[in-house]
Amino acid sequence: MTAIAQQAARRRTFAVISHPDAGKSTMTEALALHASAITEAGAVHGKAGRRGVTSDWMDLEKARGISITSAALRFEYRGHMFNLVDTPGHADFSEDTYRVLAAVDCAVMLLDAAKGMEPQTLKLFEVCRHRRIPVITFINKWDRPGREALELLDEIEERTGLRPTPITWPIGTGGFFHGVIDRIAGQSVRYTRTPGGATKAIETELTPEQALAEIGEDWERAKEEVDLLTEIGSDHDQKAFEAHESTPVLFGAALSNFGVGRLLDAMVDIAPAPAPRPDVKGDPRPLEEPFSGLVFKVQANMDPSHRDRIAFVRVCSGRFERGMVLTHAATGRPFATKYAQSVFGQERATIDEAFPGDVIGLVNATALRPGDTLYDGPAVEFPKIPSFAPEHFWTARVRDSSRSKQFRKGIEQMEGEGVVQVLRSDIRGDQSPVLAAVGPMQFDVVKHRLAGEFNTEIALDRLDFSLARLTDAESAPILARQRGVEVFTRTLDGALLALFTDEWRMRGVLRDHPDLVLEPLLADT
Ligand code: GDP
């Protein structure tokens, strides 16, 4: 194995997908605690009063108590380098979350034991399915009264279509969480809480005799259930897991650190390492090729004292060395990486080298956009990250016309970062672009950031559209004449977008004009 392949083999790059409140930040902290966190790239989470690196680049974030930035946390465990890419938990930031999933090789689906599959979890799961990202399920909060374990498995199977294959099984329920049976090692493990869960939980291996004597009935019941699982064929199957047909399941309580170590072990043992990533031609780029990376997130002005723009890049092949001059595939221009970082926000640290799977932050990344490729040596380009169909549309206008120039710059910046898509039309003119987003909170972000970073107050007005479809130059004039329809050009790529008040309106138009070109924005889902 080459040195680069060896480095790649010991990388695990993943995201935690969950519904708000399922315990993602608690889990993130627990993971970092179990491992030894090397660097914390930006916000682990921004909940007021919580531990973790709070990124204070935006007052809005504080006021809402949510984390808007996504960043990567690096830590080492059992000789493996983990890159945990943070996904913003709030439903409104879903587009950003989707992009983050383009950078990972595996996802941990975190469920609340009392709630099971919740809407946001399912939405994110759909992205994993689309990208065929293997999913490990962690059922959290087992220390609290929740649902039956078998019932939760049924729900997972029904909602995701994946066969759940528990690799641990809980002993005890509803406030009496004694430990787990590790189905792979064939062991019973008892967990003992340490004060506040602040340090690792104490794990004791029990022989069957000890388990029977010390735990009794709960253990016997767990044992019977484990036998049942084996009978119905719910054993871990590596191929099925990698083929996105099954999901290994673990039980635990992140708050007391129960089961977190076993999740890390599962990541080391079964989660996929970085693999060759297909380029635009569909040819997988071997890991040993010269450096290539995919920009999956761009963020500006994170730190008021460093007015800059950071691009987050997932290394896809080769070895990254700080100082390299790379090529930006979209423009063919050189890009200097003198200021590569693994940490940003309040604390910054430079990163000197990185390997496939690692996430690096590049500063001064004015020209980079999410989905862009950077490479060294012969040209390569990775497919664009599909942009998700916006469902909310607002017009933006500058309040003080002497600030028009800043307004234009600000909107351009928001577009470049992918905060919103920008739509224009002759009818509405240049002064009044339409902003489009997956979630409505993005508009607050735009307003807030234009005021804070560009000193420009804007007025936003909601438009009565909820559906966008791609169209072409022939269909556009016909569509423009229909009631409840308006046609725009998306400035980022020049695509023609028809906006409809709702699905019903679109069907009506299609009934009268069946030959119109109207395609969903994410063509391959
Ligand atoms: P997030 O919104 O998904 O990041 O969720 P948080 O990590 O902020 O957790 C939401 C709430 O659930 C917090 O009050 C946590 O203390 C609590 N919580 C998280 N994990 C556990 C757990 O394993 N057991 C219990 N009892 N509570 C938990």
C-alpha cells in the first residue's frame, strides 16, 4: 500500500444526521471526549451556556441559539483520524446540510429513543440514500423512558427501507439502562455512570453468570431478544451496509457517554474509509493521484477581525501540503494555499498536511464556490453538488439607494456562499432581485449579514410562489404569459426557472400546454 493509501485507510469522515434535540451536540461532545479532539474547526454548537466552541461571528446565531456554521471537528481514536463534519441542525438550513453530506463517507443517524424517525432525520436520510452514503443508526437517550427497541427497528425499516442490524442491544429500558449486549463480540457490558457524564462511562464486562446474578430479568429479556434477532437474520452484513441496504444499529445515551465508545469502535471497524471519487466523466480518481479536493462550503466574515472568506475543502486524492499552488477547475486560475487552516472561528491553527478524507479550511477564497474542484497536476473536476429546489422566494431591495453598490456586492456574496440563489428578470429589473431558498430563515440571514457586513439595510417581500422548475428558452415566453407563473434567470448558472404558486397551478398549465419543458431542479432524485 502506498503512503497515501495508508493514510486514507485510517480516515473516517462522517456527519451526524438528526432532528433538532435528538442530542447531536451532546453526541459531538461525547465523541470528542472519548477520542482526543485535536482541533475544533469552528462551531461544534452554538447553544448559549453550553460547552463547545461557540462561533460568535453572527449575532443572529446567538439570538436564535442555533448553530448556523458548519465546520469540521478532527479527532483521533484507535489510530484513526476522524473528521466529523458538522451539519446545522435547524430545518431551515437544510441546503447547507445537503452540501455537507457531499463531503462525507458515512453518516450516523441519531434518533431519540422516545421519538424514533422524525421529519428532519428522514429528509437528511433521503440525501444519504441519494448519495448512497452508508448509514449507522444510534438510538440515543436510552436512559429515559422511550419506545420498545423492536418497535423502533420496525419503524426504521419501514421509513428508510434499510434492514436494521443491531450490533449492540440494550439491557433494560425506561430509566433502567444497565448496559448492552455486544452482538459481534458476544459480550454483555455494564455501564456505570460517572458524575455528569463528564468523563468516559465505566464499562464492565460481565460473564453470563454475573449478568444473570447482577442484572437478572432485564438481562434475560435482552438475551431472548438478541436470539430472536439472530433467528430473523438481523445480523450485521458488511456488504449490505456498504450497498446501502442495511443499517447497523447501536443503543446508548450520549449524555452519560453510554455506548459512545462502541460507536467509535464501529466506525473504525465497519465504516468505509475514503474511496476514489468519480470525476465529471464518471472515472473514479485514484487516491494516489496528485491532490484534488471538493469545496463543499464557503463562509465569509466568520470572524469580524478577519474579514475573509473561508472555503471548506474535502480532500479527495493525494497529499495536501500547505503552501501548494493549486488550480481552481472552474476558472483555470491558480490558488495559493499559504493560509490553509484546520481551525477557524475564534481559534485558528494552520494545517500543514492533509490526506484523502480530511477537511481543510482555505482562507482568502474569494473565487471559490460550493461544488468547485481544486487540483494539483493534470486537470480534474468533480461533479457539481446538486442544488436543492428552493421553496421560498422573496424580493430584496435596498432601503437607501446611495447604498446600491454595497447592496449588489452583498447579494453577490450571499449567492457565492450559497446562502440563497439569486433570480433576475427583465420585468423586475436589476434593483430588485428575487432571492430563493430552501428554508425561510435564509432571508433573515441575508438581511442580517447585509446590515452587519455591508452596512446596508434591505427590505424583503415574500412572493407567492412555492415551486420552481427548470425550463428552456422556447417554453419560457409561453410560461411567462400564464397566470400564477413567472420566469427568471438564475444568475449563478444562467438556468431558466419558472416559478409557480403551487403544484396545482403547474399541473393546470401543463394540462393546457403539455409540451412545455418543466424539469425538477434535482433531476436525478
Ligand atoms: P441537538 O439539538 O440535537 O444538538 O440536541 P442536544 O445535544 O442539544 O440535546 C437536546 C437535549 O437532550 C439536551 O437537553 C440534552 O441534555 C438532552 N440529551 C442528549 N442526549 C441525551 C441522553 O442520552 N439522555 C438524556 N436523558 N438526555 C439527553
